[in-house]
Amino acid sequence: MEEERGLMFPDWQLPYFVALAPGSPETLRERVDQAERAILVRLAELIRRPEREMEQFAMRDALDTLYAIKIEKLDFSHCMPGPSEAV
């Protein structure tokens, strides 16, 4: 697939970059959900493979970015940590 060229981890990076790309606000929630699912499926696969540490780090970073989109653009303010949950 042409979109996969240049991606180190296309199974989850492709839906992730689709979620980040400019697009219809009406489809943003669905795009973020698809990206999160793809990342979480891959993380579950990697639990048994510690040699893939670089990919796991990249996925944690991607999940942090998707979380920020949920807070800032999808009104998931109820997901923000309260004062007792802050680190």
C-alpha cells in the first residue's frame, strides 16, 4: 500500500496519522477510536516481546497525543485527572 511506505510500524501508525490529519470534525472521534484500537491491539501482541521496546515507546507517545486530542477537541474533560490524581 502506498500510504505504508516509510512507516516503521504501519499496522498502527497508518490509523494514527489518519486520526491526526486534518479532516471532518464529525469523523474525528471515530478516527481517534480506530487509532487507539490499532495501538492497543499491537501493544497486546508486544507484551511477550520485550525486544520491541522502541515500538512500545512510540505507541505510548501516540496514545498520549490521542488522549490530548480527546481532551482538547472531543470534550473528554471528564478524563482529566483531578487534584488527587495528579502526579
